[in-house]
Amino acid sequence: MRPGLKLLLSTTMIWAASPAFAQHAPTTLSGQQVANPAKWPTAGSQGLVDPATEKFITDLMAQMTLEEKVGQMIQADIGAMKPEELRQYPLGSILAGGSSPPLGAPDRSPQMPWVETAKAFRAVAMEPRGKHAPIPLIFGIDAVHGNNNVIGATIFPHNVGLGAMHDPALIRRIGKATAEETAATGPDWAFGPTLAVPQDDRWGRSYEGYSEDPAVVRSYAADMILGLQGEPGTKDRIQKGLVAASAKHFLGDGGTFEGVDQGDTRVSEDELIRTHAQGYVPAIQAGTLTVMASYSSWNGAKMHGNKSLLTDVLKGRMGFEGFVVGDWNGHGQVPGCTKEDCAQTFNAGLDMAMAPDSWKGLFESTVRHAKDGTIPMARIDDAVRRILRVKAKLGLFDPARPYEGKAGVLGNAEHRAVAREAVAKSLVLLKNTGVLPVKASANVLVAGPGADSMAQQTGGWTLSWQGDGNDNSMFPNGQTIFSGIAEAVKAGGGTATLSADGSFTAKPDVAIVVFGEQPYAEMRGDIPTLEFQPGDKQALALLKKLKAAGVPTVSVFLSGRPLWVNPEINASDAFVAAWLPGSEGAGVADVIIGDKAGKPRKDFNGTLSFSWPKTAGQFTLNKGKPGYDPLFALGYGLSYAKPGKVAVLGEDPGFDASSLNTSVYFAKGVTPKPFSFATESKITRAPIDGPQTQEGAQQLSWTGGTARLSIGGGAPINLGREANGDLSLALTYRLDRAAGGPVTLGMGNGKGLDATSLFTGETGTWRTVKILLKCYQQNGTDMNAVSAPVVVTASDPLVFSLSDARIVSDPANSICPGMPK
């Protein structure tokens, strides 16, 4: 059981037994939460249904076999399917997941490999097969802040920053630019916008939401759809550089209990409508072609299997005329289902299942269910009609693709100018004692780990799922925050010096320190507390060092959510929440660097669309909720025109979440809570210097016979989501004496993986190995209750030194040791 889960379950039982639950819980049927459609708003026509299109679809469907119809309802990932397989399995859609590279190319590829991939799949799909007219594929991709999978694309600020702009017109321009850059690389469907209303900032996807306030989300939904797709009724969209949108994730993904990704949203139906559904009415009215179902549950009922919401509410009451697509193997989480077999999800109203690596099994089982009547033909025909309707309205039956492969679209000057404007408008000034704006004629020191890091300023969902492993060379059209500052200062006759650690020889006039969260996405981004860098206050130490040297200091904070940073604010003369600004770092300089005399060139525009916490434990700090007591309230934001003072802040975080750690098992010579390092008597341990830290590793020596070491302790942890999400256990170690016998790596009491090859060969060199968690799962380990995430069993001779053990995301560079490839 994961640390904290006992509390979660006990709280759940108390909640379920209380009178309040009886008032909040709608009617249930066979354990499924059932909505009352009469309570829900209506949206009206979206311009998707017209007689000519419906006749075209009817005639086309009359020619289709059952297998061809079922194929339209299945979507495969390009990393798990070859184009030629479409001849046997006539699927209707492909996607490129967050870390799936184009065919025959590495991940993080530029434009043309993506174009060639789209063409390769489309060519096979459009081959005439017998008497049936070929049906085009629809190709989806997570273009969530620009076409963020492709090297050279314009990367816009993440939604958490865009919400601070309060500028729907600019959102529409961002949508249009994103559509053009997506169409130019081959895909014709963007999996966005996210219309979640995050209510617990511990959630690792908080930055995908525009605001905790449903009114802000509602104000943006239509404009982003219109930017991506054009006005309702627009013809030949893909030929005009427009793509299909996908309003997501229906419904309640931002309200899960304890901010756990893919968790349970425990609210009344009225609250579900009032908070979580507000963006969907304008999105549907704007003509969104698709809606993506959420992984999450509503009061225990998985959304991928909730007929009352997907069919009765979304398609019935709200009148949605496009199709509903699932999330990554989300159907497999419906009770009674597997990834390869889930009639329930289609009967509930899902039209297309996202089955990235399970597509073949799901296709075959769905054909069987159609033949035996488990899935009625009327339901299959409805799903296929909706999918073909979207393809027709998108223009996919016309082979012309004037934007595909077009030069001068990706990362062009116009799109970058839009992104730069968005960066400047999204900045929120939390504190300023008069040090801002910085004179362009000043001697400026630019410090901190984020100052010259494209990876840190772009965040997750950038060139890879989690956004890590990126270097500046992968953003040929982008500009770091340091580069933007240096450009602005040089134009004013000043100087800007980059010094990541804040060291200097000549005392600068001012220091700008850029720091914040490292990139992350869903699951890995879930955190137990809102404290920034608990136990590792490197940024704070840098700020204090500069303060002690008498250097006025400006903090530029990069984050995907509000975090408790009271000590960092106290140590700063000015503090700017820059969120995750994307590829155009110069947008930061546009506001914080003034002219030669220190007069503003642009004023701060942004105001908080998320409340800022006073303590690290204010997870669900949302305006209008009981006990609302933030440090900075929703809508707060200083400016040059309207300054304000911030008193010295309390530095007690008010919450210790170290015992809730589930992902870091050993680091810098320390086993963090709640884990402990245990070795049997035949193993000796000694602290040694690690690759970067003095005494930052432990040397382990097997001295006689078979023995094991383990890192565990506390209650078992649940790594089931992480295993299904292709996360890995990363071990950084040095082999000091090669193993003379077999070595296994296990988790808890599960069967160990044969890791002998990892502990033989070259000695004396630090290395990192990444082992996919699903390897352990496939080897029989129960990943839902892992008592010890690191277990090494071996016999002498073996000596190795361990410096780090943690969960990471890097599926492309991860292995399954001792298992067939």
C-alpha cells in the first residue's frame, strides 16, 4: 500500500458513510455512477451535420465490411505499428505518443521525418482494396503548447501561464499558429485544448490547465478550438492549415482526490457541472471535432466506461456531434476490461479507443464482440458515422496537403512573435522593491540553472513525454531567457554575464536568478507537498549568497504551478512567476529589462489564475472554498503602474511530506524517508565519494555466499500507474569488481530479473541503467504493492557502488535485462 493510502482509504470510508456523501452521490446502477442529463447545459448545433455529408457517409458505410468498421474505432501508435500492417488491420487512426519517434528516425526529429511518416501510413491506408473505397487515416499528436514534438517548432507557454494573460483573442492566434505548424509536419489532429480545472496543485498535470477558476477556462475554450479548426462550417480545413481539436479530458480530471493522476473525482453532480464542465459547452458550440475521455473516475466510476456521461450527457443532452476518443489505453482500466478486450467502453459511448500498443488484440476482440452481439451493430455504426463525419469535415477525403512539408511554417517569425507576446503577457509580478525594471545600461549577472536552459523553460510535453533529455541545440528557432536578456541589455549599452552558480569577479549592478522545477509530465509530476525543493535548497542558497554580497536580486521562477517559495521570495528584491514560458525567452526580457534610463518598455500584464499558497500544505487552495487564505489571491499581480509592498513572509512550510516520497530511493549518499537501506550480513557497506558529491555513494561488497540488499521500508507503494506509463527505475552505479555468479534485480518479494550482464565487464566507470517497470510486471511482480523498489541478490565475488536510485521517464533508453526483446 502506497504511503498515505491508508489515510486515503480511511478518509474515503468516513466520507462514504457521512450524510454529506448521501446528498452528493447521484443514483448508481450496478456500481456505476449515473448522471442526470436534465441537470446539464445544452450546447446546440456545431455545424457538423448536414444532408450532403450524411449521405456521403451512408453510401460509404454501405460498402464497408464489419472489419473495416471496427478498424475505424481503433487507434494505434506509430511506435507499435508498421504501415504495411494496415492491409490486414484497416485501422482508422494513428497517433504519435509523447516519446514515439517518426519512422526510421530518432526521437526529437525535425519536420521531414514526420512528414514522411504521415505519407507512409497514408499511402497504405489509401490503397484500393477490392471494391471498397479507401478511407483516410486521421493522425493525432499531443500538440499541447505548439507542435511540441518537432525540433524547430514554436513552443508556446504552457496553459498555466496562458491563463494568467486573460486574453482569449491571443489564445485564438496561438491555436492558429499551432494548427499551421502541426499541419506542416503531417498530423491533422491536435490533442488539445485541455479544459481541466485543477483543484489540487499537487497534480502533475496542473500546468495543462488554464486556471483553478472555471470562468477562465470557459473564456478560453472556444477561442482555442476556433484557432485550431476555424469557424464552424469551415470547409477543407487541413488544406487551409487547420487541424482537428480535441477538448479534454472529459470529465473531472482536474479534481481527483489528493491530486493523484488518473484518480477519483469525488464531488456531487452539481459540483461536477459547476466546476469541471464549464469549458465543454463553448468548446462544443465552437465545433470541436473530437472530445477525449478522461482516465479519471467520478465517485468511483471510470469515465471510459460511464455511459451516463459519455452518451446520455455529452452526446445526448449537450448534443456533441463529433466523436469521443479514449486516452492512452484508458479503456483497459474499466472494470472487467483489459487493454486488448473492452466491449464495455464502446457500449458506454467511446467511439475510438486509443490502443497504442494493444491495437491488434483490441481489434480482434471487438470484431468478435460485434459478431456475437455484445456490441450492437447500431452502436458500431454510430461510432463509425461520427468518425467518418469528422474526417469529411476536416477535409481528409481530399488528397491535397498544401501545408504538409511546406517550408517557412515551422518556427517562423510570425509565430515566434505571437509566442513572445504570450510570454510577456503571462508574467506575474509577485514582489518588487524597486529593482525592476532593470536598466538596459546596467552590468547584469544572470544566474541559476534555468537561465540558459531551453529544457527547463519549456517543461514537460516538449520533444518527449516528460520533457527531459533536451539540450539547447534541439531548439534551433528558440531563445533562452539569458539570451533574451543579453540581447536587450546589449541594445541598451549594458553587459550581461552568464554564471549559473552566481560567481563573479566584478560586482554586478543587479543579478537575475532563473530557477524552478525540472521538466515533468503526468504521474512523475505528482508531488506530495507544494514546497519547492524540500531538503535541497540550492536556489535559496544562491539567492542568499548574492544578498550577502550586497547584490540586488531579481528571481525569475519557472514552474508548472504555484509553489511555496516564501524563503526564496524573502531572499529576493523582486520575484516574477514566469511559469513555463516556452521557446521565446526574450519575452521575459521585454518586461523585466527597461530602457537605458530604467523606464519600462512593457508593463506586467499577468494576474494569477491560480491562488498562491501561504503554506506548503495548502493543496486545494481555491477561491470560494471554505477557509480560503492564500498568500496571493486569485487575480493578484503587481505592475509598474500599480506597485505594492510584500512584508517579510513566514518561512515555516507548515507541512512535512518527506514520508510520502514514492519515487526517490537513494540520492547523494542518503536513503530518503520513508525508505531505508538494508543489507544481509554477508554484505559490507562503506560510504565513498559519488560521481558528483563527496560521500555521495555507498560501496557494497559481497563477502561470502548468497545475500541480498534492499531499499524498502514503510508500507508497500503502488507503482502500477508508473509501470503502465512506461516509467523506469534508474540506477547510477559503478562496478568495482565484476560478479562471479548470477545477479538478479527485483522489487519486493517478486521474481527478480536476470541482471548478471549489468554487473560484469568494465569496472571503475560510473554508469546509469534504466529498467522499465513493466519488465518487473511482466516477470510476475505485483506493481500495485511494492514493499522494496530496489532488491539486488547476488553471491561473492561482487563489489559495486551505488549513487542514485529513482523513478525516471526515458523509455527509448530503457531495457528489460534478461528478458527476450
